[in-house]
Amino acid sequence: MKERVEMREGRSMILDAVSVMDTETIDLLEATGRVLAEDIYAQENIPPFSRSPLDGYVLRAQDIKEASKENPVTLPILEEVAAGQVATQPVTKGTAIKILTGAPIPEGADLVVKFEDTEFTSEQVTFFAPGKSGDNIVPVGEDLKVGQLVLKKGQKITAPVRGILAGLGKSRLKVYKKVHVKLISTGSELVPIDAPLTPGKIRNSSVYTLASYLQEAGASVTICPNVEDTVEAISDAVKAAQTDADVIMTTGGVSVGDYDHLKTVMTSLGADVLFWKMRLKPGAAFLASVYNGIPVLSLSGNPASAAISMLLTCVPAIRKMSGYSEYMLREIDGILETDFTKKSPNGRMVPGKLFIKDQKPMIWLSGHSGNGMLHPLEGCNIIGELAPSKEGVKAGSVVHAYDIGEFI
Ligand code: AMP
Ligand code: MG
């Protein structure tokens, strides 16, 4: 077992301990937020035929190449074609067909002129200017062409992805199964959120934040009952959580206090303990183990420590398991907007906001944050990483950050 590993090393060890979930086939209707487990090639062109993007007349450009205000050209109208219909005849030399938005371009024609630029009766239409071959024609396959790789395995199914799949007639698709995370909160001080607060007790707030971040990352979450700080109770809870769990997460009891039993429990259960504690502030209290093949990620009880260490080191692993091809948090540099006065002799992770000002990426860091405080995370879309320093960080300095925007 390693002790006091760097955050990046801890993250790698957790990533190495997990594997990608099996796949399942589901309805497109259920697919939002899931991860594609197959490459999608277009088997059809979208649009499937060349069409008119407007209401007007379709003809051969050749026939009006001499047209002008002084010498207008008048052509007979053969018929009308509306969306959903197909012309019964081709456009031949010296003729036009009335066409409405979305209708297929009849054979022989290569130009659509909009109503507003013509004069017409029900029998004939007059043009006052020439037009270029291909103008106002949406070509077949403009959006997608047959055989084209459209979507890749490992991509999240977002709103446009779902529409693309629908356009290709994919009503069922292969996705990765959701990662099922079971969350166990340990701590004799914890009471459920709907119970009255008696002296010395606190509400279990942390688990709700963690569960939300995990759900945003694509997991399904079960919140297990709170557990007292005893070796036996924690041990029983971890054993019971094994059923259907892809990952078990615990909070509390991973430090060095008399009631910090997680390490004892995981060791006595025969788990393979990967590491204990990280060089991470907040979030140093951390135990990573693998128990009967299931990763057990034990976070601090302090809500901010738990959330920050989980986002930085566990969420990439959950995303990897979920099948994402890009599972790491994106990293970005921004310019500190206001001085951050707290000193960080060992470095520090601080929740903050990334925004654009005068076309530059700016970062605001929450000056009022602490291990036990959840509210500084509210509205934050990044976690800033401050290098060890005996001083604070001045406005205008470049700050490195991890993007948690997807998880708020
Ligand atoms: P621990 O990691 O068990 O030493 O707990 C650290 C601090 O976090 C203590 O002040 C606990 O009371 C508090 N704490 C532990 N678990 C939770 C929880 N689920 N929700 C909110 N606070 C907690
Ligand atoms: Mg505790």
C-alpha cells in the first residue's frame, strides 16, 4: 500500500483499477446522456434528395441566361410540386415547375428562383434576371453522405446526436451500461436529512452533492443507509453494498482519528488497498481499495474535501467505466481576476468560476472556502490548482484549473 501519493498518481491508480462497462441495446428515446458503444456510419444521405430551400420556380439556368428587366423571359408552368410530393415530369427546355420549400428538385432542372423575384400567373412565370446553375438547391447529402463516419464510439448522446441518429433511422442503439455507484456515509454524528437535529448531530449533506456529481458524470447512484463509526457496522455495510455495485464509495473515517476505521475495515476484509492519503488539499484523507473486484473509493467526511477529491480523481474513472473516449477532466489556464490572499504552502485546490472577459479566459476563486463548507462550490465550473507558495496569488497571475462545468 502506498501512502501520501500525489493527486495525479492517485488518479492513475484508480483509473488503472477500473474497466469499461458491458454494453446494452436501448431505444433512442432513452438515450440522452448515455455513451455510444458503436461507431455510426450514415447508411442514407441526409437530405435523401436534392430539394428546394424556398418557395419559387424551378427551371434550367440555361433558359434565362439572357433575362433582364428590359428583356424578361416568360416560361410556361408545367405543374406544382410541394413538400412530400415528386414532380410527375422532368423540367424540359423552355419550361418551369412551381416548387415549394422541401420539395424534391425535378429532373432536368438546376436552378430555383424565389417567388419574390418573378411575376407569375397560374399558367406562366416571368424572370427578370439570370441565375447560376445550382442556386437555391440543397444538394442530396448536404448534411450527411452515405458511408460517412458520423458519430464515434465513446461519444455522449447529446441533443444534436440524438437528432442525427433519428435522421438516420436508428431507433435502437448500442450504449455502455451505466456505472452503478453505491454511496455509504459513515459517521455516528450523521442523521438523515428529514430527521430532527439533536445535540451533536449533523445532517448528511455531503452524500447529496456527491450523488449529483456522479449522476452528471453518467452513473446511477444508490444512497445506502448511514453507518455508525464502528468497525463492525462499516464492515457489514461494505459487504452488503457489493451486490450490484460497480463502484462503492464511502465518506468519513479515513483519517487518523480513533474512530477512523475505514483502513482497518478494508484491510480486514482482505481488500487490495491501493493507497492511503493524497498530497491534496482539501481531500488528503482518501483510501482507495479493490474489494472482490469492486473499486472502493473512500473519501473524507468533510463535504468539500470529499467533493473535490472525488471530482479530481474518481470522476475520470467513472467516465472511463461509462465508456467515454475522453474521460479526463479538461484542463485550462485562466487569468486570476481578483487577488487570492490565502497562503498555500502545500498547494491548494480552490473552487472557482471560469468566464470570458475582453475575450480572455478569466478565473475567479472562492476566497471563502474550507474543507467542511459546501456552499463555496455552488455555481463553480472549475477547480483552480494553486502551486505551493508562501504568499497568496495576485490578480493577473495565470491559474491552472480543472473543468467541472459538465458536473454543475
Ligand atoms: P471524518 O472524515 O469522518 O473525520 O469527518 C470530517 C468532518 O466531516 C467531521 O466534522 C464530520 O462531522 C463531517 N462529516 C462527515 N460525514 C459527513 C457527511 N456525510 N455530511 C456532512 N458532514 C460530514
Ligand atoms: Mg468521522
